[in-house]
Amino acid sequence: MTDRPRLLPLLGSTRHGSRDAMTCLYRCGNACDHPVPNTSDNAYFGDVVNAEVSRRGVVRAGAVGALVLGFGGAAAGALAGAAPAAAAGAATAGTAAPARAGRPGGGVGNGALTFTPIPSNKLDTLVVPNGYDHAVVIKWGDEVVPGAPEFDLHRQTAAAQAKQFGYNNDFVGVLPLDKHGRRALLVVNHEYTNEDLMFPGFPGLDNLSVEQIRVAMAAHGMSVVELERVDETGQWRPVGKGRRPYNRRVTALGTTFDLTGPAAGSAWLRTAADPKGRTVVGTLNNCAGGVTPWGTVLSGEENFNQYFVGGDGAPAELKPKLERYGIPTTTRYPSGSRKWDRADERFDLARHPNEAHRFGWVVEIDPFDPESRPRKHTALGRFKHEGANVIIAKSGHAVAYMGDDERFDYLYKFVSDKKFMPGDSAVARRHNLTLLESGTLYVAKLEGNSAGEIDGSGTLPSDGAFNGRGRWIRLVSGNRSYVDGMTAADVLTFTRLAGDKVGATKMDRPEDVEPSRLTGKVYVALTNNTNRGVGSNPKADEANPRNANKHGQILELVEDRGDNSAETFAWSLPIVCGDPSDPSTYFAGYDKTRVSPISCPDNVAFDATGNLWISTDGNALGSNDGLFATALEGPERGHLKQFLTVPLGAETCGPFITEDNRSIFVAVQHPGEITGASVEKPASTWPDGDFAKPGVVVTWRLDGRPVGS
């Protein structure tokens, strides 16, 4: 006999593209069941290809090499690993890590991606290439704050969860903590909860106790955890004893945030609890993010709309604005509602109509100062932020790139007023912490070269490319609005409406947007848009050449003069995702018989040599989601190879490659999130063999050499 739960048969239900219906409910509140929020008549943007594609028959990448079905065990033998390039100094809490604004350091390999790609699979484990191992770093319920209670599935409390690792980890950042590469800080977002898979005997969302709702609120937010290197390998683990002064939980339940920038204190952000409109309790649906050149972490508040009820009782003049942000205004409890108003009345818009305006921002947290208060930067605009990533332009200004993760929404850029101050001094640190408080916010408009030739099939136009030019349209600069009829506070609080007014280009779910520190080029993960050309929805155009686009693409932006603060750029698509045997796919002109199938790109990252790593969410090709890599320059550009897959029902989030190129971190989000699953009948038992637990994994080479090579 065994007390382990019985595995659920794999009978998942897909409702929206390739995502399971359970993920649709908890991840975004069944967003696809609601009308598309963007009803403007602006142009649309999505799929692009920029080189000649062979029309010969091709075949799907087959199974190559043997699989390493690791379960987190350390590799045997002597493992030699180089110490990471240190970006931080002091070993006491409250002392800032020195900023690193330049290129990654040396000793990281030659950039060649020599690993043997793994095949597509549906295994309930994490699969990595031969020659690699992996280990779970931390998982839901593990201790974060020293002295946290041991996780007890059957006796969960909000007080305990507020000290434990939260649920459904997404963004992963690893910041060096010493000069020897032995210690680091792990910073992780906790995007959302799935109460079906959290509480034994789940009674349904309507019947959760108030304490269970508070547990879920505490499981949202962020975690900061001190790590230590395991011997001389690329493996890392949490520090298990001592003071661990940096360890910290940020939650939706009780963490106070300061609002900064032009909209702070405006009438839109004032509530009964905060009549000055300058402090907010909690952060919601934190998706991706980025590590800044000055050593802080940015986190994007994404699908915050699903947490609010009572839109039908909001003031009439506010309802169009709420609807543009995906908050229904004709019913008290929309589809997918969590009904958090039962635990905290501020989530009832009939009583507190401005509370929703206090979410949807970019959050900045200083992991090196655990006593500091996180901030929400209004200067970066309010929308469904996937994340934000910063590069220092040639001019010295900080430039943040951002995507609004919604069907047919926009791509944004922020350029700081102040210039970045290099160096590790306290003066530089204080100065750089103000860079995102004031600047110019732009939205993108793109134009193609062969619009009349697009038929929706993905066939290249006669010039052999889907590409074009674009410009950044100013929305607001400091307290000055460039949008007719809107103040600066209006633009920043209702940024989507400002984008509508200026004719920004609609895009197919722009998620992670990240500039390469080596080249300054910017890469955007456009996940998919199955509504393209369906029913009354807009048909394909040059920027979106495939109707019913279910696989997504990667967009490349090249700012004019190589200046990230420029107002014009060129665009193209190096990768159009899908099965390589599909003639509408494209891999930068590389031989498609040699590439891995990929579907639904979500997050992008770079290793220290400039290779692009892509994680997926909702693979529509029938395999588990995974992590892929390709060179961006030279003859191997477009040679996409699959590096790992995550367990059943999971999404690959993160990813993060350390600056020494010895470790790859990924977040395994929502394992076993398949319709019908429960704690008692899990669809996945990763990682411990009992019930599914989201967690962060690190992967490294057994011989100590740089990953990928």
C-alpha cells in the first residue's frame, strides 16, 4: 500500500489556443472569454520574416541523443567551475551591490552552442541534455524568512505563507553577493495561485474560507533568498543557517509600496485608505521582470484585473476605462473572479473604484536593502506589464523596454531624464535609484514594406522579407502630456487609452522585451494570437502574415544609429515559430531540417556571449514547454536548439543565465495544471513524487564548462 495520491489521467481541456482551461481560469481570469479590450481602429502588428525562405520540403526535428532524466541529484566526481564575475560587494544587509553597466566579463566560453538538442516529450520530469545535471533550488512552501514554520499542506495559514516561498514562480533574477562567486541573491516573482492544487478537498472558489483567501494573497508577490554555490559546480542552493538578513517576502497581503513619478498623488490613485494617493498595499500578478544595471529588480504587474469585483457598481464615467483594462462593468462577479473582496473590501470597485488604478505598474525592489520599501513607478505607464528590462543608452540615459501582454496591444519604451552614474559609490547608488521616477514614455508604431501582398498564409512577399520601419511616439515627458485631451496623470494611469489615441500599432501579445547588452538590439517575445483573421477580427497584414497565429514569433528591433534612446528603428522577425515542416515558419534563413520545433515564445534572455534563450508558454505542438537557444550573429544565427523541457502541465519561466555562463535558472510554473487535477488526484507529482509544487531549478554542465557549449 502507498499513501501517495493517485495520478489523474491526462484528460486536460484546452479552451483558448493550447492552454489548459484550468490555466486560463487562474492565470488570467479567463481573459479570452471576455471581449478584446482594445476596440480602437489602430493598425495591427505581429508576424514578420526578413530573409529568403527555402520552399523545399522539410521535416520535423527528430529525437536526437539520449535523455538525462535527472531528479535533482548532484553529479559525482570532481567538478571544476569558474567563479562568477562579481557584481556585488558587501556582506551585510542594507549595503548596496555595486552596479554593473558594461558588457559581461570574459572567461565565459566562445558562444558556440554545441549541446545536443533534446527531443519533444510529455514526460513528468525536467529533461536536460546529455552532459548536464539539474537540481531544485527552492519550491512552494520552503522557508524564506528564517524561522518560518515547516510547510504543512493540511494546516496552511497566511502568517506561515508570508514567510515561505510563494506559489507559481515566474521571473528569476540572480544577483552576485560577493566578489568570489560563492554567494548570490535569488529574486523571484510569484505570479498567481491555483487554489484547486493548493488546498486538499478544494471546496470551490466560492466556498474558500477567508483564511484560505488570505493564504492565496500571501502566496502572491516576490521572494528574496540568499544562495550559496555547491562546491565548485554550477549548482546553487539556499543558505540554510545563520542570519540570512537579505531573505524577504513581498506579498499582496501586507507589503507597503511607495508610488513615484508624475501620477503619484493624483486623483486617480487616491482612496479612502490612502487619501494622498502615494502608498499601496501589495502587488498583484507579478509576471516577468529584469535586473537593472544598478543592481535592483523590476517586476511587472500583469493580469491584475481578475482580482477586482463590483465593476457594475463603479461610477459610470469610469466604466469605459475599466473595460479597456479588462474589468467587466456589467456584472458584479465576472467569469474567473477570485472574490477577494470577502477578505479585503478594497477589491470591490463599487466601494473603492480607484483601487484597480493602483495596480498594473512596474515595481522596483532593492534586494540588497531588506528594510527598503518597494516602489511602483508611474512614469513607466500602467498596463498589463509582462516585465521591464533596462539598458544604458549611448547618451547615458536608462532605457526600459516593456510589452503589454494582451491580444492587439502595444509595445512601449521609457527613456529616463537623468543619466546613469557608473561606479559603486553610495552617491551613485542613490542617484541611480531615482532614474525611473521621471522621463519620457513612448509607444511603438510599425510600418511594413509589402502590405498589398499579404494573404494570411505566411507566404513571403516578392521582396523576400516581412520587415519595415518603426517610430516611437511620445506619450508623456515628465509632467507634460503629448496626447490631446489627456493630462500626464491621465496618460500614465490609462496608458492603453493614450496608445489608442495616438495610433499605436496593435501587436500579438507582446510579452518579454529585452535588449542585448552586447549589441543593443531589442528582442520581443510575441506569444500568439489565435484571433488573427478569425470572425470579425482583423485579417493578416505584413506585420502579421499568418491568420489564426497559434505559435507566435520573435521580433528584432534595431534602433537607429545603435542608440537605444532614438525615436526611430528598423524591425524584422528572425524567428517565426511552429513546426519547421510548416512552410510559414522561419528561422533566420537557417536550414529548417536542423532546428527544433518551438511554439508560443514567452520570455527571452541572453547568455554572456550574446546567444538568445527563449522559454515557451502553452506549446501548441503537443509537447511539454521548454527552453531553447540560438545564436543571433554569424552563420549559426537561427540554428534553434531545444535545451530542456519542464514537467507535465508546466510552463517554462525565467530564464536566467549567470554572468559566468555556468548556471541556467528556470522557474517551473504551474506543474500539473490540467483540468480535473487536484491535490488528491494530481496530474503531475513533480518534484517530490507526492503533489505538484512550483519551483525554481538550476542546470549546469557536469564538466564545469560554460552552459550551452
